[in-house]
Amino acid sequence: MKNLEKYRGVFPAFYACYDEAGRISPERVQSLTNYFIQKGIKGVYVNGSSGECIYQSVEDRKTVLENVMKAAKGKLTVIAHVACNNTEDSMELARHAESLHVDAIAAIPPIYFHLPEYAIAKYWNDISAAAPSTDFIIYNIPQLAGVALTLPLFREMLKNPRVIGVKNSSMPVQDIQMFMDEGGEDCMIFNGPDEQFISGRAMGAQAGIGGTYGVMPELFLKMDALVESGALKEARRIQYTVDRIIYKMCECRGNLYAVIKEILRINENLDIGGVRPPLPALTENDMPIVREAAEMIRRAGKEAQG
């Protein structure tokens, strides 16, 4: 059996960290990494959707990962998302991630063109072959990638011994059960949709990776602990609170990650910049909503700790 214990728990999706000119800021990447360590987070998922990866160059993404690893110093389990919309760049990022000794790499399927499943499998296996000593995680996010992980495709990928599981961001919780059934005990399933964290965990997901975890880590850590102890009623109460906070953040005209970064400034005195165009920045009219969401997080955090 594979050793999957290091992947269990709460994994915030790492946010893009920019300087005032919109370039990757190594210092801010390290500051965000240290913030997660101080919060008691077990691991991070780097250069995924929350990291604005599709708007970054290969060199940008290398810089981010290098500085996460520099600050983490073995204190975090690090999963690096390496997919680009071509195989060559994806393999280059996979080789780079392995050279830094990350714990696992992950990849969405190629987007835009609707490829046959055998081509998607080859794309993923080529990426995995570029990092032959590193675990591989399939990222299933059909609502954005335009293609879903089917059971036949998953069965084909399970022939690759480096495949350890799925980051499942499809909305049906039933998908988690199907992947768990197919993968068996050696398969790690990460719940993706933040709004159904405890639903995914109750269905069998052993961990979660999410874009809003980083702005309210105490709440997700508390939910995870409650699920582990079987206190689902209390976990559900916190899930409802988390969902209300997410709905509030989504009321803004600016992009969700712009909202999150502003809340981190307000609540944690942590400045990691804005978002990269074409993601929309915050407007002045967004600020009352942002401040309200920040207050909701502070209040809920105190209640969870109490």
C-alpha cells in the first residue's frame, strides 16, 4: 500500500503573490507560505486555479514554487499543479517540481480543444513520466476544463503506479464515491468544492483542497477535526457559516481572489498584491462588502476557537 497519510487534512490552494507592478513577488510568496505554517496548515496546493496559473508563464510558476519550497523547509506537504495547455511546458514544470522535491504533482486535462480520452491519458502520463519519482494527482474540474474524468479514463490512469488519486472539484458528491470505489484503499480523494467540504468528507474524501481555505483556515481546520470526531451536526453549523461568507464574498464585482487578498490585508496584515488581468480588480463599491466578509470571518473564527 502507498503511504498517503501526509495528504490527509486541509490543503489551501496557494494564492498568486504579486508586487506593485504585477510581477511575482518572491518575498510575498514566502510570507504567504509562513502564514500557512503559523496557522497550523498541513500542506498547500501550489499553482492551481487560485494561483491564477493560466495567466502565468512557465518561469512565473517556477518562481512561485521555488519560493514556497524555500520557506516551507519541509514543514508542509506540497502539491504542485504543473499543467499547461501543451505537453512540453507541462513536462518542464513537472521536472522542475521534482527537482525541488515536492510531494506530488497534479494536472488538469488540456482545455479548449475537446480531446479523446486516450489523448488525455497520454498527456497526463507524459507529464508523470517527466517526474518519475513523484506522486501524481488527477485534477477533475469539468465545469472549467470542459471535460470530465470518466471511470474508463480513471481506470486507464490507475495503470500508472504514480497516480495516487483525484482532486475532485466536480459538483456531484456522488463522484467521490465512484472514484473511491474504483481506486480502492490506495486512492486519495480530495474534496474540491469548498461549499460542500463536509459533504465530500462524509462521502469518503480523506482531505480537501480549496480556494477559500486560506482566508479562513481556522474554520476549515475546525470542520475537518469535527468530521474526524464524528460531530457532524457541529461541523454542519460551521459549514453553513463558511458558505454564507463565500456567498458574501461573491457579491463583489471584483474577482473572488481579489476579495480574498483584501481580506488577508484587513484580518492578517498580509499583503500579497492584487490579481492579474484579465481578472477584474476590486471597485470602490466592493469595499463595504469586503469589510463585512472580513468581519464575518473574524467573528466565526472566534466562535470556532471558543
